[in-house]
Amino acid sequence: MTYAFVLYTAFRFGFTAEQNGYLFAFIGIIAIIAQGVLFNRLVQKFGESTLVVAGCLMMVASLFLVPIVGPGYGGVTVLLLGTALLAFGNSLASPGLTSLASKTASEKIKAERSGSCSRSISGPRVIGPVLGHGLLLNNSLNLVHDSTLYRTFWTASGIMFVAFLVALYFARTANEKMIA
């Protein structure tokens, strides 16, 4: 979504590369706080499965709402809140998934599981820009406009919703096994 996000902020807010840099620095600070300070505390209190579910849900909401935000509807303040929600959700879900993959694997297959987890993360990072920029953002006029942004962000939100449902299913399954 990085490529689409830059196009969105340039189209909707007129952001320059420098302003986008500040916005990405803000996202990075949120991620550092969430992963470096809060993640372990939240894992101890709620568990990885719950954090993955919550993180996915946060990303669904932010990816759905952010493209609606503009200077006349929420402004930069709401943009910052939406991106903070996206960054925080990602900072819960990604390390939560990695932690679960490590914890659920036997010592014998931990390296294999870690490699599989890395591959499963890398694949969408390659496919995403091709799908998003090539098919969703592009149009016959090769211009970014509201409908291309909605289509791109809402598709990403839909994909994250599927991830949320899968995470919810596995979290419930894990809880049922712990109770039994």
C-alpha cells in the first residue's frame, strides 16, 4: 500500500515527497512505540492470537476509511489518526504472526516455519504493487482519482478482512484447544 498511499496523499492533499517523508516518519514512530514498547506487554496481557485479530481489524478499518479523508473531510488530523491506526494494527499483527509461527513449531521445524513465514510475507509485497498499481489504480486515462483510490484501498481492506476472519478462526480454535 505504500505506493498507493503516496499517490493518495499527493492527489487528495497535494503532499510533496518531503511531506510524505514526514508522514512515513510518523508511521515509523508509531511502529517503534507499538513494537518496541507495547507489544510484549500486550502479549502478556492478551496473547498473540488476540493481538493478530485486533491488528487485522484495525487495518481493515483504516484501509476502508483513509481514502475518504481529505482536506474537506477530516483533514490532516484525521489522516494522522487513520495512518496511526494502520501502523498500530500492522505493529500488532505482523510480530504476532511471527511469534505464533515460532511458538507453535517444534524445535525440529522452527527454521522451516520461520522461512515459510518470511516467504508468505514477501509474496504479497511483490504481488501487491502489481495488483494495486497495475490493475486497481490504473485506468484508461492513467490518472489517479477518487474511484481508483477507493477501489485500491477498499480491495486492500477486503483482503485484510479475509485475514481478520482467518485470524479469528485460528484464535477461537486455539482457545477451544486450551479449554479442552
